[in-house]
Amino acid sequence: MPIDRELGLLLSLREVDVELDEVSRGEAEARARLDAAQKNFHSDKDQAALDKKAIDDGLKNKKLMELELKTKEEQKKKYAGQLYEVKTNEQYRAMQEEMEKVGSDMKAIEEKILEMMVMEDEIRARASKVTTALVESEKKFKAVEAEVSGILAQLAERKKGLLARRQERTAGIPAPLQRRYDRIRSQQGGSPLAGVMRGEKGVPMCASCQMNLRAQTVVEVQKQEELVACDSCGRILYMEGETKAAETAG
């Protein structure tokens, strides 16, 4: 098969692969949007759960502290009743010291309960904001989910058509050439072909890797006696103007 014909077939196949790459990028972008919306929703959901647990734990702890305070109050009343039953000054002083200690404990418990109430108010205020944010992030997530689902469905349909076209175009390509094309595409990514371009002062360059080409390499590409690869990236080189007709024919 003439080299210009081979190049034409490969360039025609590349057109489909370029579109397939666009589909893949579109799918990745759509899924990334969905992931971001889902993470935001789950973050708000997790925070709401944490706030609820903090409130519940706070209420339990406050109830325990209130029970302890009640116990201390009863203990203080008991000591107050026993105060007048003591027989000696030493016993009286000891009883007063116990009452003072219980009173000090009660004060500490009351201060702790007050701190817990303030903290509870702060958590409830934050929880209210988080709940509002959760509602909004859930709406956004569901909207993005529906939109992404539609986008992915469209891309899947487009991909199906492109794969069918690709199969048609690979049918006329010799197996060794197809393997070479696929190997370069797998190793380098993007297009396995690269045009010859002119850089500064007209120096020939590979349009893909931007590396300078040897003059002999350019001559071999122009001769079209065999497929010539870039010494740097390994892509198959072609002269754009000279292969246009062959590409159209493919």
C-alpha cells in the first residue's frame, strides 16, 4: 500500500480518535462535577450528624450534672439538719467544713451547667445554619446528578457512534500498521501522528513534542517511501499539505 494512502487512513482514523478523546474528557469533567457536588452534600450531611450528636451528648451530660447537683443539694440539706445535733465544737466545725465543700462543689457544677448551656446554644445556632446549607447542597447535588446523567447519556450515544465509525476506518488498515498506531497512542497519549512544522528561522520541528527535526528526517518524510517517526516522541510524521488529498480520500 502506498505510503500516502497509509497516512491518509491513519489521519482519517485520528479524526475519530480525537472525537473519542473529547468524549472521554467530557465524561471525566461531568463525573468530576458530580463528585464535587456529592462531596459537598456529604460534608454538610456529616456536619449535621456531628452537630446532632453533640447536642444529644450535651443534653445527656447536662442531665447528669443536674442530677449530681440535686444530690449535692440534698446532701447539703442533710448536713444542715445534722448541724444542730452535734455535741462538740470540733464536730460542729467539721460539719461546717463538709457543708462548705458541698457548697463549693455545687457552685462548680452550676458553672459547668451554665457553660454547657452556652455551648448548646452555639451548637444549635451552627446546626441551624448547617441544616439550611444541607438542604441547598442536596438540591444542588440532585440537580447536578440529573444534569450529569443526561450529559453522560448523550456522550455514551456519541461514543457508540464513534466506535462504529472507528471500526469502519480500521477495517482498511493493515494489522501491523494498526498495532503501531495503537501502541504509539497508548504510550504517548493523544495523536500517534504529528505534522512537520517550522519553528524559528524556519527550523523544522515536530508539531507534537516541539523538538527540532533533522534535515534528513524531513527529507525522508517528504519522499513518502516509508513511514518516518519523530526521534524524540516516536509519533509518525507527515507533511500536512502533501497528505491532505490522501486524508480526504480515506
